[in-house]
Amino acid sequence: MAEVGAVLAHWAAEIGGEPAIICPSGDRTFAELENGINRTANALRTRGLRRGDAVAIALTNRAEYAEAVHACLRSGLRYTPVNWHLTSDEITYIVDDCEAKALIGDARADTMLAPVANHTPGVQTYLSVDGAIDGFESYADAVAAEDGDFIAQPSLGSRMLYTSGTTGRPKGVVRPPSYSTGLTALTDGPRYAAGTGQRNLCTGPLYHGGPHGYGMTVPLAHGIGVVLMERWDATTALQLIEQHRITHTHMVPTMFHRLLRLPSEVRASADVSSLQYVLHGAAPCPIETKQAMIDWLGPIVWEYYAATEGAGASCSSREWLARPGTVGLPPSPGHIQILDGEGHALPAGTEGEICFRRNEQVTFEYFKDPDKTAAAIRPGGYASVGDIGYLDDDGWLFITDRGAELIVRGGVNIYPAEVEAVLLTHPAVRDAAAIGVPDDEWGETVTAVVELDAAATPSELIEWCRAGIAKFKCPTAVEVVDELPRLDNGKLYRHRLRKQYRGHG
């Protein structure tokens, strides 16, 4: 069934009465989820969508998210998760750029989604979940009118996540359809075993790659029920782990920080004995933080290194304890190489650009952007997203810097160009640069460094950004300088700024 994106039909037949989705907005057994998937797929077909068409999904963590995703996967549709915290303009761009013919939106984000319907002429179907949105049809009514039996002529669909670049707007990352099924896991940790009581806690928003994969599609594809958190809270997470006897979960380092900051008596009284596997990635994790998590939970903490585009390395707690700071061992020799600026392989222990081998399973292209795709390709069949690191003598990967442009806040990528573009529209700003600075809780936060032509306060500039881009992307601090460091050709010496404001200058 995997070849047509219908692996959940297998689990509906095998363990149909077992919980598939547990969340505050409504639960689903595997049988109920399967029924909803088929109804959603038929509703999209009724509205004219055909194999190869695209669907944008802007939903909160809820069962309908899983229905929509798997309806696309078995209907030959390409779906794009959309961050519903973005501004209307940002959402409109992604919906339009991914060439969506349908947008499924959450009424919780009605103020952001309603304007989208007026600016996306390519969309022919708008469906609203759990309430009304101007210009949207009711999702519940649409699926209720359809048949819940397994759909005719299923075909494997695909997923296209969006990741920004260092310049311009975000771009879709096209991966092989088989990558979207959830059946290929990165790590070799404890295996899933359907029907054994294993259960996964999804801690992050499903529009992000890690929670989407390891929090939902991977466990569901293996017959494991998923508990969805609507929003992250450390105390609630511990309560859910105890209540549902959670065995597997995915987190980011910011969540580790917040768990460790809970009063010692709260952590001591929490029953986390059911946990078998705590996976983390998406952002660098301080050695002290990870050591504290292992001391608390035991050697069940696994780490991975990956990007939307590919890459790959992972390690167990015991492997990490033997090499503190590593992000893992690549899956095969030569899968990752460290290259210099000329594309030459560097010896062990030498820092350089982390490059991963492109092959049938690990390949990508940027949607409608061959130039950007070409810019990521390196000699010898490798590609890079700009991260810096080294391999030790035994081939274990260590990251020393996430791409010089990239800011990683709480596991979420922020790209300076988006912040700078908004700042430069302010009448007082002559030039602007956005950089990431270390933060104990978030890993990094955004600092803006600006040149001014007229008086403007930092708070004024921050509020200006909030009117143009999502709040999480906005600077938390603004520094005013006489002149930004630029080359004669205008290129910014961003590394110099980062070194200065990270406290190393």
C-alpha cells in the first residue's frame, strides 16, 4: 500500500479500533482516520483536483491535518504545509508560489487567511476547518457529503516544504515522493512496534519538518498513535507523557531548556518511565543541556542532523557520551564530505562546508528556481545548505556553525533577507543587516544592525517589522552603527557582524 500512499489503510484493517490521533480538538481511531482520509480525497476530487495538482494546508495541530496530508498522499497531490502564524502577505506568497489549487485553512487563523482568498487567483477551492472564514467553504460539510470507502485509482502524492534562502522569498524544496510516506526514518533507535502500546507525543507545530515527520507521519506510518499538543508547554508535556504512557517524542533544544528549568520537585514527581526514545534536532544543542537531559531520562536521547534539502547523521546517547558535541555518524561512508571553498575534500579535523551526497534517496531541487538549485550543488555529486563543521578521524560529524546567513530560533529557520527587506522600507533606515545572537532559551534570537538617515528608536523599528513579517522573525534588539561593513561590490561582511555581536569581537 505504501507505493500508492495508502499505508494507513493497512493499519485501519489491522488495528482499526486503536487510537491514531489524540488531541483537544477531537480524536480519531485508525479506522476513523482512514474514513476521513478517503472523504477528504473524494472532496478534493469532486472540486476538480487531479493527480499532480497542489494543495496548501494551513492548519493547527489537529486530526484534520492528518486527514488532509494523507488524502493528498494517496491522490497523487503535492501538498505544502503553511505556517499559519505568518502574515497574510507571507501566506499568500507561499500559496501562490506552490501553485496550490486548494487551500485548507484553520478558522483560528481567520484574520490572516481571509485576505488570501482575494489574492490567489490560481486557487479554485478554499476549505475552512472548525469555523467560518470569509470566502471559504466548510471543510466539515464538504467531507460529510463524500464516501469514506477506499478511493478509486490511488496514486502516490508528495510533500513540498518551504525553506527560505539568503536572498528573496522562501522557496519550495522538491524531494522524491517516497520521501513523504513516513516509512523511511533517519535514525536506528528503538523500533516502532504496532499493537504494543507505543505512543508518540508531537510537541511542535506540524507545519515544521521535524514535528511533521517525526511527530506525525513517521509514527502513523508504523501504526503508532499520536498525541498532538496544540502548543508547547513543559508542564503539560510531562503530564501528557504520564497520562498517555508516551514512548516516543521529538523535541528541539529550546524544549529541553524549558523542561530543565521546571522546579526540581516537578521534574522529580513526573513519571517519565514509559519513554523509550527522545529524538532531537533542528538546532544546535549545548553540551551541558544534553548531558542534563541524559542524566534525567537515561540513555534514550537520540540526535539527528538534517535539512529540508537532505543531509543526514544521527547518534544515540551512548555514542554522544563517547564524543560529546557530535551530531552523529553519517549513514554510509562518503555520504558527507567536508569541502573547502574550491570544492576540495578536507582532511579529518579540518573545518569546512558540510556537503551531502545526492542520490536517489537524498536529492532535491528548489521549485521553479534552477539557479538556486545549481548554487547548492558541489563537485562530485554533493550539495550543501551552507553549514560549517568537520569530521573526526572516525567519521563522526561535528557542527561548528549553521550557515553564515541562517538564524535558528527555537529550531525554526529565520533568514536575514526577509528581516532586512522589511527594515529597508522604513523611511529612516539607510542600510540594514540581521544576524543571530546566542540566547539561553531560544538558541538564537534576531538582532538588527542598521544605518539611519533620520532618527528612529529600536522599539519603533521592531514594531515596523511586526507589521510586515511574522513576530517570531522580528528582531528583539536593534543596534545603530555609522556604517555597515560591506565589500566594494556591496556584499555584506556578515561574519564580521556576527563575530562582533556574539561577544567574540
